Amino acid sequence: MVLGPILMILIVVGIVAGVIYLLRLFGVAGPVGSSQVTHDRAMAVLKERYAKGEIDSTEFTERKKLLAD
């Protein structure tokens, strides 16, 4: 009788912890210090746009400087 509610609370806590783990694993809700990951992703998108020819070299250089700051 006492173990039922305790087990139910543990199951709910386990499900919430699992959902948080999966969200962080797939990058939906990164850790607090994820600014480096965001910077790397932005730089990758910038390089991809430059490689596709969507932006020219001067715009690439300007945006790269902005990302460095």
C-alpha cells in the first residue's frame, strides 16, 4: 500500500529525466554553456553559404569577423 505511490513517483521522475536526456542528446535543449556549439553551428552555416555561392568573399569575411566577436 505504501510502495504504490512511491513507485509511481519514481516512474514519473524517471520519465521526466529520460525526456530531458533525449532533448539534450538531440540538441533541442542544450546545456547552459552551449554558446560554443551555437558558434560552431553558425560558422558551419556561413561556410556552407559561401561554398554554395550565396554570399561573396567580402560578405563572408565581414560575417566571420562578427561571429568572432
